[in-house]
Amino acid sequence: YVFGTGGLHASVDHQHFVANETMMIADIDVAGMYPAIAIANGYYPEHLGPTFVEVYKQVRDQRAQYKKGTPENAALKLAGNGVYGKSNDKFSIFFDPQFTMKVTLTGQLSIAMLADRLSQVPGLTVIQCNTDGITAYLPRANKDDFDQICRWWEGLTKLTLEEVEYSRMFVADVNSYIAEKLDGEVKRKGRYEWDQEWHQNDSCLVVPKVAEMHLLKGVPIAETVRNWPDIWDFLSRVKVPRSSKLHGVFPHGEYQLQNMTRYYVTTGEGCELVKIMPPLAKKPTQWRRIGVESGWKVCPCNDIRAATMPIDYSYYIREVEKLVLSMK
């Protein structure tokens, strides 16, 4: 269990769990945790006064009127969590670091207390413990004990727990896992994510897609990667700040590329990608050269029509294997 200023984290590594007739996977998390803690405990930025709590509660109650997944629910969720996030921003009207820490510490200590009590349920294993919830593997025969502790905790903290049951869960680490719900819906986190929002980095999507297919459906890794139909899923992105440059080192010379460049790993001539970074204070005249995909040749292709070189499937197969072959 690791405690930080932002929350609490604990997880098994490289393990998988399967529900059956005697064992189940239960995931519980606090509904709207940060706003809920502030409202339940009467926390507010000192300069805004107790009225802040009343208005914060109105935002939370308004969100509850809309189903999850709707734009209205998402907007009000962002409003609630955004207020908390801005409480640690010195340029924000909500700035009050003491308020930030009161919410955070209350949250992580409350979750730690819940984890401690649940760990006393016979046969229960805590798979993960995150800032706002816990995932546990436990005997079905002891589910009543599990529920009783959760209800006691809700009464004590005035927070509400939401529960989901999984049929299978594959955990690489606290930040990366796949969890399959009873209805077949899949929850993905970290390196297993591929259903990205428009603003997210959708690099190398063939890797998490094939990893998921292998773990959940048993498809062969190498064959699936080699026969993957969409070249866009092999593309990755590298981005360097304005203070730096991105160079491609080709057999016939070195050239500057766009600061944000799409590429894929190739068996052709290709180039080596190098970030040219500003000097450090200790060596003020020496610009730093940092390799990207060191040891591999890449084909830059901000224009997809430049994707003329053969794909190096061995690279992508290796990346998939990192996600799946270490599971116990």
C-alpha cells in the first residue's frame, strides 16, 4: 500500500483472476469521491465559506438526474471534479491547498480503513486498492460478510459505494489491467486501453487490441499481428516541445522532422529517431541526443501515403507478449 498526496495505491502484479461457482471478483468504488467527501464532511475553501458546500451538493444532485454515459452526466462530473482539481491551482478562484489535502487525506484513510476491514473476510484477496475503490477476489459464501462491512463503512463515512462484478480480470500493475464484466463489457486501463478519446494519444493500438483478444479469446499472438488489416493501428506518435528538435537519422543523412511525428517500426531502411534536447546547466554547450525506439528503424509517415516500407512485425509481437505472457 503506497500513500501519496494524491491518493492510495496497491495492486498485485502480473496475475489473473477468474470467477467461478465458489469465487467471485467484486469491484467497489466511491460515487463521485472528491465532491462526496467535501459534501459529507463540510469541507470548503476557507475564503468561500460554507455556502460552497451547498452549491457543490447542488451540482452533485443535478448530475445524479442523468444516466452515466450521457453528455450531461459527463459535463457535471467534470464540473465537480474540476472544482476539486482547481483547489490546488494558485491561479484559480478555488485555490486552497488545505482544502485539497483535507479531501485527499480523508479519502485515502477512509479507503485504507475499508481495505483493512475487508481483508479480515476469510478467503478474501485484495486485487487492487485505488484512490476511490477496491477490487477483491473472495468466496461467494462470504459475500454477506463483505456486504455488511461495506454498509457499515458507508454509514460511518456518509459515502456511497457502487459495485460491479467481474467474470475475469488480468492485472499487469495498478495502472494497467483488463476486467471483463458479467455481461461481457470490458473495462480497460493503462497499457491495455485502445478505445481512446479524440484528445488522447492513440499510438500503437494493435498492441492492446491483440493483447485483449489473446487474453479473452485465446487468439494466437504472432499470427494475429501479422494478419492485422489496419496499418493505422501500427502507427505511434512522438512529440517534442518547441525548445527541442526531432531528427531522423537516415543512411544518407540526418534531417529535422516535425516536432510531432507519426511513425511505425519497419524492416526497411527507415531511420533512427533522435530527440535533440537543450543543454543541462552542468554542460551548457552540449545539446543532448535521446533516442526514440532505440535499436529499431522506423518509417516516418505524417502523410499515410509515405507508409511504403514493410512493417517489422517482430517489434509489435514482442510488445504484445510483454502484456500477456507474464500473467500468473
